[in-house]
Amino acid sequence: MQQAISFLTSKDKTLKFILDNFGNPIIQKRDEGFASMCHIILEQQVSIASAKACYTKLENYFRTISPEIIFNSNDLELKNCSVSRQKIIYLKDLALKVLSNEIDFQSYSAKSEEQIRKELITIKGVGNWSIEVYLMFCLQSPDIIPLGDIAIKNTLKELYNCETLEEMQSISDNWKPFRTFASYTIWHYYLKKRNKI
């Protein structure tokens, strides 16, 4: 972490301001595998609290969140755990792809980021944001910037006076090879400013 802080604060005065005034971000670590990918799918386009509540309902109901259990569950069971109709389709497709060995989470420690992206993008409902969150939280990839994240985009607009994705990409290029820590720092600022942590 210290290497990332030293690098980023020397390259970017805005990130230095955040770290100096709001402290270091909390680095999240989630388990690798199917259950974490389910949680990430549930987090799409809803609040963190809402997704966590839904995931907790699944845990309490099924006890174990595994591909076999999710695939063999009926839609009403999942709906009663607050999973939307669309996300039921996504979770079932993820489960099917794991059961058919199209997705192998255990192999990811030996695969390149590009290979992982190619696999995960085949899951219904999974796009770049979901993949990048998995890479950041579960695989601890050091150089990820999820520009599809609404909090990241809004905070970049606020702090850097930029509007386009190209401008945001250009700003984040300055943070390589520590874009993940920079992303955590941006999220940290976003939440602190809104008294959410």
C-alpha cells in the first residue's frame, strides 16, 4: 500500500489531498469464486446496502451459495430472497456456466486478466463493471479502474472537471500501475463526503 500511496501522491495532487484529509481507503478483500460473483451481480445498479440485504437473504435461506443450489432452485425461492427477475436469469446462467466448466474460478490465479475477462463476459448480464469489481476485490488486481461505476464517474467529474470517458481514461492513465488503489481512494472520498462510512 505504501508504494502505491507514495507513487500516487507524487503524481496527483488531488489524490494527495484526499489521502491527507480523509485518510487511507479500506482495501476490500472478498473470497474468490461463485458466491462472490453472485454478490457482484446482485450489486449491479442498486445500493451496496440493498445488494447486501439480498445476498444475506440468499445465505440465510440456502445456507450455502453454490452453483448446484442456485441452478436447481426455483424462481420463486430466489424472488422471495428479493432477487429480481432479470438477476435470476443472470445467476442461473452463471451457475450453468460453472457446472458445465465454461467458467472455472479456481483457474483464475494462473490466467491473465485478458483471459479472465473473456470468460466472465460470456455470462448473461455481466459487463465490464462486474468483471472489474471481481478483479479488484477477489483477485486483488493492482491496476483496475472501473469507469462504468457511477460513484467513480461522478467523483472524477467533481474533482477533475472532466465530462467524457476519454478524459477520465486520460486522468486514470496517470495512475498506472496503481489504478486499483486510486479507485479505492476515489470511492473513499465519495463515501466520506456523503457520510456513508
